[in-house]
Amino acid sequence: MSDATPLPNAKEVRDLVEGLLGRDVEVQTGGAMVDPAAGALVGTYVDRTRTLQAVVLLDLPLAAHVGAAIGLVPAHASAEAAADGVLPPALAENASEVLNVIASLFNADGAPHLKLDTVHAPGTPLPADVASWVLAYVRRTDLDVEVSGYGRGSFSLLVL
């Protein structure tokens, strides 16, 4: 078994999210790093020893859009959430399921098996062990993501 968790590329992220949502998803590399202080849904991923191995951040607009799209909620609900800066519980729960499925991107042959451990809601302070990695220079993929019919937002995936 390798020690290295793979860093998924933009195409892998797009293909997974597009398949999950059942609608077109566009991604552009070179997006801004998602800053949880500005509002983000944050998923942490651990290995079998419960050691933090990866973090995924969806800015609030993207969390609202993917949460609405997977739950077949009308687009105006995600637009309102993004404009208000508040992620309603139903959209947060739906977006958390997307974070859960994203774990599959890390589970390549020979790599340690990762699973979603914790989801931190927008506006919730992150634990120190997570916060220290969010804006660090680690292996990462930062993307601008647009969910067809819903809207766009930012996505950051970090492998520690």
C-alpha cells in the first residue's frame, strides 16, 4: 500500500459531480482558494487510523447550488441562499452527501482508504488541526465550478 493519497484532477472532480447531479458541470482550474471565513461547507477525510488526510471546501454559493441540484430543489432557492449568505439545513444536508461521495476520488488502488469524517457548516469555526491546512501550500486543486441551471462557486480540495 502506498502512503500517498492521490490528488484528483479537475476532470475527475467534474466527472464525479456531473454524474452525481445528473446535469452538466463546468470546471475551470486556477480558481481562488476557498476561505472558510467567507463562508464554506468543509468536509474532512480520514484514514483507518482517523488521521486527517484530506479536506474539501465548497464556498457557500457552490454548496447551495450542488445541494439544490442533487435534491432537485428549484434554482431560485440556491440563488437566494447564496445571496443571503446562509445555507439552509436541507441544502447543507444535500451538499454533505456530495462531500461524502467525493471520498471516492481519494480511494485509488494502492492508496489508503479515506472516508468522510466531519462536515463543518458555513460560519462554524474550524478545529485548529483543520484550519491550519486550509490556506497552506499543500497538494491541492482549486476550481471554479458551474452547475448548469444553478450557478457557480469555488471548490478547493487539499491532500495533506
